[in-house]
Amino acid sequence: MSYSAWKLAHEAGVILFLGNIITGLFWAAHARRTRDLRAVAVIFDGLVRSDRWFTLPCVFLIVLSGIALAGRARLPVLGTGWVFWSIALFVVSGILFGIRVAPLQRKIFDMASRAGNTEHDWRTFCGLYRRWEAFGVLSIAAVVISFVLMVLKPPLPGL
């Protein structure tokens, strides 16, 4: 593939990836405002599915196309600061997602699917939701900063 084709694949992957994870926060907040755990269950089921169908494939597309682009441009990945730090932030985001966000998403879905709409169930959900939202925001912030570094290419030190 040409450099331009790899760049298109990379940018399309980033657009779909960021769009999916950012709108996930929006829909989760929307479900929370309903105070209806059935709505929460439906939304969180959708979040789990959208991660399976969009987020994870986009991660593979971003990584594969990023490697191809760096190779085509003959960029020393670890020595080019904006590339290195973008990758580091992408990895941090992935770790946060894998260790905190995704397990909490499944836990919220499972809890909301089985729960009634009692005050105790709602408090349990709110505790899980606050943790999910905090780790989700951190995960998203890391990839947004990564995106900014990739676009602006500031002169940062590499390894």
C-alpha cells in the first residue's frame, strides 16, 4: 500500500476510535440521567458491543497502519519524541481500558440487567458508574493527547 493509503487507514481508524469512545461517555451519561436501570443495561450492553465491533478493530487498524507509516517514513519510533509519547499515551489508555473501564462496563451491565429499580440498586450503580466514568475520562484524555501530539508533532525528546 502507498503511504497515502496507510495514512488514510490510520486517520479513519483514529476518527472511528475516538468517535466511538467519546460518544460512549455521552450515552452512558444519558442513561444515568434517566435513573432507570433498564435503560442503563441497554446502553451498557451497547457499549460492550460497540467496543467489540468498533473500538478493538480500530486499535488494530491504528497500530498496524502506524507501524506501516513509521516504516515508510523511516522514522525511528523510539527516537522520535512525538511518536514515542503518542504510543506511550495510547498504551496507557489501553491499560486503563483493559484493567478498569471494560471490567466496570461489564459489571455495570450485569448489575443493571439483574437489578430492580430500588434505591439500593441505584446507589450500587452510581458507585460503579463514578469509577467507570473517572477511568473512562482518563483513558480518553490519554488518547486525545496522543492525537494532538500526532497532529502537531511537537519537538519532544524520545528515547
